[in-house]
Amino acid sequence: MPDLRCTVQTCTHNQNYYCNLDSIVVGGNSAKKAAETSCDSFEARKGGSAYADAYSNMEGKEASAKSSVDCKATECMYNKACQCHAGKISVEGGNACHCGETECATFKCGCA
């Protein structure tokens, strides 16, 4: 499992720059660059400020640096059998309102 960092503070799963999900899905089936990928597990934080108490809706689930990454970006050099095998990945999208505004910044096209 890769070391997963996340800068998407508007996501309900983000806890102190880590994801509190055991597994995420990175979309981008035909992606050739990072901007064409997305975190399909993104869910917008409900109510109030996205930055106000990032722990208030975590229901006691502890975030971890390690998460399984189901990767649909088949052209990525780190994708093996739809699983991410990068040592570290970064999901970015700061103030995203929907998954299309997020991306896997670690994506590197393995295509010729």
C-alpha cells in the first residue's frame, strides 16, 4: 500500500492530510496526465467551513498514511492490475467541490 497524502481539505475523508478510508479509487481510465485523473472516493465535507474542525465528522475513524489504491488510470506507470504500486502518492485539489476537481499528482504516463 502506498503512503497516501491528501491536500483536499474539503473532503470529508481528509484528516490532517491523510485519508480515513482503508481504500480509495483513483479515476482516469484514459488519462495521459495527472490533470485527467481524479479521486473518485472524494465526498464533500457537509456544513460549515471546510477547514473548521477537520475531525468533527470522522466518527472516531483514525486516518492512516497507508491506504489501498484501486487505480483506474491504466496508463500510469505505477498501475499494476488496477492497483497503485507507487511508494508514495499525493491526491491534490485543495478546495475541490467534486471529484473532478481532484487529481492524483503522482500519476506518470507509462505510455510510449
